[in-house]
Amino acid sequence: MKYHKIPDETIRRMPLYVRALALLEQEGQETISSRQLAERLRLNPPQIRKDLSYFGAFGTRGIGYPVISTARRIRAILRLDVPQKAVLVGAGRLGTAIAVYPGFSVFGLEIAAIIDNNPTKIGSRVGRLEIEHIAAAATLKARGIRLGLLAVPAEAAQGCADVLVQAGVKGLLNLAPCCLDVPKQVKVVSIDMAMALGVLPYYV
Amino acid sequence: MKYHKIPDETIRRMPLYVRALALLEQEGQETISSRQLAERLRLNPPQIRKDLSYFGAFGTRGIGYPVISTARRIRAILRLDVPQKAVLVGAGRLGTAIAVYPGFSVFGLEIAAIIDNNPTKIGSRVGRLEIEHIAAAATLKARGIRLGLLAVPAEAAQGCADVLVQAGVKGLLNLAPCCLDVPKQVKVVSIDMAMALGVLPYYV
DNA sequence: GTGGCTTTGTGAATGTGAGCACAAGCACAA
DNA sequence: TTGTGCTTGTGCTCACATTCACAAAGCCAC
């Protein structure tokens, strides 16, 4: 399949495959067919095959996909083969929950700094990280931090985003219930928990 | 526009409109045009008009949409006009962060119970709620709780989901990084923070 | 080898959503 | 009452995403 633009939806699913393959590797399974993988992830086999084929041939016909090397290739595609560092802004309850969340490491993602604007919190520790003042944003680029997570109230989110963008952050995960204005070369992904919960009553 | 199935994506955006309109009401604005609303939400005006028109005519040509009554009508469509109660499973860091999160109330959503399986936590308070044992799930239906949030480790999520479904919960917001098997009349929405962060390096 | 079984890779078809352009409609002023 | 300006509501078109169906390709047993 050549000269094909890769759908955003495909990219969105790739981390799913990475995590599933990492689990399979742990279980000692060497290969997996699109059917088995689809069963685990509640997807359709052709979708998985198509997704993977966008990046070239991964599998062996009659056998399936090699667990280890496929995981490695997807990680490389997503740039997750090198450790990616992120800064967390907001050391409130949600922020500290995220700071100690162990689920980022499968993807080679690491919360490498925590920033808050509350002077009483500066210097105290969350896990093995020390909470820093917002002025420390200036040092982010030098520390190789290019991703940011916003766990602040909606009113503060835009201001924090501006600071991070200024500091060279290229990707933002926004957990505040608001829109962000950023230069178009900065990618923003938003998670809005209340909105996600808010659609449920419609369906039930 | 008659005999039209309402797109899921439209439903997904509805809470966005509810929140924006609630804010406008607070600001004292009486009507808003699709253009103004689109500017706030970073959407296209025709998309907003189309979304709203799926449910009938809301606006006045030449003027725009009446803030208060439009908000009320959308709430009714989403069944957010009656208070909706939810049970939170998992009183860890993420769980307690969610428990005290004030952002649910715009939608008439309320965390009405917290459940954990850790005996040392039972009885202690988070906000004004007391942490209950998982056995208390049996009382959820009687208390009018039909929604559930899962803030537990991935290994525990399916078990908790089973318990909630058994207890009559009809909608689930899953925050654990895994798939859930539920009867098809139960709606599941999943939020996977690590996955959301994991796609960023690809784009930057 | 060769035949049979399994599974991939992919063009084509189908389904779903977004964006545009414009007619229809309302308010307000003259 | 009529004209002007603005905004909604919506059919149509295009783009994107999912699913299907099947040929191509590898493995294994004999």
C-alpha cells in the first residue's frame, strides 16, 4: 500500500497495539494473528491488518505478526523508541495522581518535571520529583522536555499553555475543560472527563 | 431535517454546547449566534447549526440561539435535566481527585457514592462522602445510581464492571487502560490518558 | 516437492461525518 | 408596508474511516 496518507484514527489506535504487544511479550507469546489481537482489543481483524499495513508489511502469512519486532517498529513510528519527557503543570489532586501513575512507562513516556504556581507547594516532593515554580519553565528545553500535561483549572489553562509553548513544548495533553489557542505546529489533545460522563445518560 | 439518525459525534459535542451556554448565561448574554459560539469552541458555524438542527429548530433567523432555553432543551435531550447520580469505584489518588472535581455539576452529574475494596479505607471520608465497601454495590439501584466511574487498576476493572452491571448500573466511564466486557445495553466510554499522551510524539 | 491450511495485505464498496452554499425566515427601520 | 441586513436550517458534495472479499504467500505434513 503505497502513497497513502495515514488516517488519524489509525495513529490513535497505535498505542493500543503497543500496549497489547508489550503484554503479549511479557506472557512469552512470540507471534499473534490479527484475529487474536482483535479479540483482545474488541476490534475487527481487517482493521488491525489495515492499520499495520499503512507502515509496511509487518506479518507473515499463515503465522501472524511477530510480537517483539512489531512492537519495536510501532514504537519507532510513534517516536516512542526514544524516551519522551513531559512536564506536568498543576500539583493538585489530579496532578499528583498523574505524577505517580505507572501507566506511561509502557510507551517510554516519563513525567520529568512538575510545576505549580502555589508558593507553599514549591520544593515539596511528589514521588521522586520536586515541585518547581512556573519560572522553571525556562529550563524545560535544556532538559529535553517537549511534552506537557495541563492539570490545572480551566481559567489557568490558557496561561499555562502559553508558558509551555514559549518554553519550547511541542505537544500538550489538556485535562482542563476548555479550548486552547496555540501555534499550529503545537499539537493539543484534550481529555474532558465531565463531557465523557455527560453523554452516558443519553445512551442508557 | 426529518428521519435522520443522529450522529454519535453530534452527541459527543452536545455537552460542549451545554457548558458554553451555561457560561454565557452566567455572563448575562441572552442570545448567541452560531458564529460566536463556534469562535469560542473552535468549531465551524455550520457544524453547530447542523448539530442543533438534528433536534429541531432552536434558533431565530437573524438573531441566533436563545441561551437559556437552548441550554435547557439540550439538557433534556441528553437526559441531564434530571440529576444523574454516579458511583465512583476506586478511592486512590485518581479516585479522590475525581470525587472532589467540581466540573460535573454543570451537567447535573453528581458523584453520589464512593466504593473501594481496601478495608483500611472503608468509612473514611472524601469530601462529604464516606467510602463504602464493594458489598454496598447492592444498594446502588435503590439509591437511584445508574452511572459508574472506574478509577481502579486495569487488573481490577473488569471485576468492578461486573459488580456494577450486576447492581443495575447502565453507563460506565472507564479510566483504566483496558477493554471491558459488558452486556450490550450497557454503554461504556473509556478514557486512556497514557494513550492520549502516547500519540503526541508522532505529531511533534 | 506438492497439497492443504492458515493468515496477511489490499483494492473496492460501504458507511459516516464535515463543510459549503444558498434559500428561507425573522427583526427592525423607514 | 416594504426593504435591508443578518442568521438559521439544510440539501449536496467531498473527505475520511470501516468493512468486506479475495488473491498472494508462507508453513507444515507427507
